[in-house]
Amino acid sequence: MVSFVRYLLTAGAATVVDVALVQALLSLDLLRQPVFFTLAIAVGAFSGMTVNFALSSRFVFASDQRSTREQYGSFLLISLTTLLLRVVVAHGLVAMLAMPAMAWTATLPIGAPAERLAHLGAVGLVTIYSFFAHKHVSFAGGFLALFASKSAVRP
């Protein structure tokens, strides 16, 4: 539980970087197009993942005896799955917010309200997956260790 709280704090700092960047990019009208919305999410995610790795490796997870480069490789792969999941969830939330029952969101006094709310919702929903994936893969020996532990024969 302590490591999850520490992860929330360090990931929170990374999320501030991510969210601030994406929300600033959403001020550009061009980014309201689906392809550019995805690009904005990716730019924010890559910025946030760099901060997250630096803080998580220092304050949250114990070293697994691999080099920083190897740990970062695992971290990057998990972060890419997190990014993919975040994009899927964000686009799903944009579609949900376009439904007639959610029409009130269009009246919010901000530009691109559906995209902004969808991005924030996706970040929140994907955080738990991110923690467990980094805990059990990025900082626990990587993918090879994960697959080796699954294939080991137990007496």
C-alpha cells in the first residue's frame, strides 16, 4: 500500500506535466481533430513518462539489478501500452460526451470541453493499470522475468 501511495505522488507529478501540456495544446483549434487529439495525448504522455520513470525509479520501486537502460526499456514498453489504453479510453469518452444526454458539457466555458474532460478521465482510469504493470514488469526484472516466472514448473 505504501508503494502505491508513493506511486500516486510521483505519478501525480508526472501527470501534472502531462495534463498541463495536453490542456495547453488543446487550446489550439487544430487539435480538436481526432488525429491531432491523439497526437496531443501522445506528446503529453511521453513527457509525463519521462518524469514518471525518473521519480518512480528513485522513490517508489526497488532496483531489480538491471541497468537503468534495461529498466527504462521495460518502462517504455509498459508506458506505450498505457498510452494506447489512454487513447482508446479518451476517444471512447469523447464519443460518450457527444451523446444527447451529455450535451450540457458543450456549454462549459472552456474550449474543447469534451476532449479536455475525456483526457482527464482517461488519465484517471488508466493510473491503476499503470501502477501494477510498472510494479510487476518495469521494476521487477522486465518481460523476460515475467514470462520466466509464468513458465516455471512448480513441483
